[in-house]
Amino acid sequence: MTENDHPLNSTNATEDIEPRLRRVERVIEALSREVHTRRLVVSDPGAHARIVAEALPSGAELRAELLRPSAVGSTSVVVFAMSDDSVEAISSSSGLGPFLGIQLWCDGNSVIELEAWMEADGRWHPQVRLPQAHHRSDQSPRPDPE
């Protein structure tokens, strides 16, 4: 095989590469406008997931994580919308039909939840929950002032 016979040096190879390159350019251009996926994770420079957007079979969830390496559990804000009484979102099992909400999590504990669900009558019913405060075992109550 001579140098002129090599596939990359032939006229046909050049003709094959140019349409492929144009297709790659179109894909890159399309990605700059819109991305289609069921789960999107945005990571910080340390490769920690900071924003997670996920389409679930019965709804959607968006989570923004606060990076706390020494924390016991997740510290985040979660926004979710579910189309039925699925238990896929944030261990929230209302069993009430379609619902949506916002939850704040601190060190793995849900500290506030704002939710709304639709009942059979078609009306939306709001609910604010302040789960019982969770205290670390090394915290002692403050003494009463004298």
C-alpha cells in the first residue's frame, strides 16, 4: 500500500469525513439549545453532585445540595411534583393522589415541608409540616436562667 492508497489520504475519505464532521457540529449546536435526559446531575469542581434534576415514572424532582463533607446526611432543598400517590419522591408517602411540594433537609432530617395535594373533589389542599426537631446527642439543654 502506498501513501496515496491510504484511506485517510484518498478523496473518498475526505468526502466521508466532511459530512460526519457536519453531523457532529449539528449535534453540538443542538446540545447548546436543549438537552433531553431523564436525569441531570450538575457537579462542583470536586465532583460532588450539587444539583440533581430527575424525571421519575410518576413525576419529577429537583434537588439542590449544600456541600457539607462532615455532615451526617443530606442538607438540601427539594422541589417535587408527583402525578399520583407514588412514593418515589423523598420518602413522602401521602397516598393522597397528585401532589407537589418543597422540602428542606438539614443533616439528613426533614425540617420543613410545604405540600399540596388534590383530593377527589378536585380541590387542592395545602399542608405545612414542621417535623419534630432532631437534636444531636452531644447537645444538652440550656440551663434555666436564675
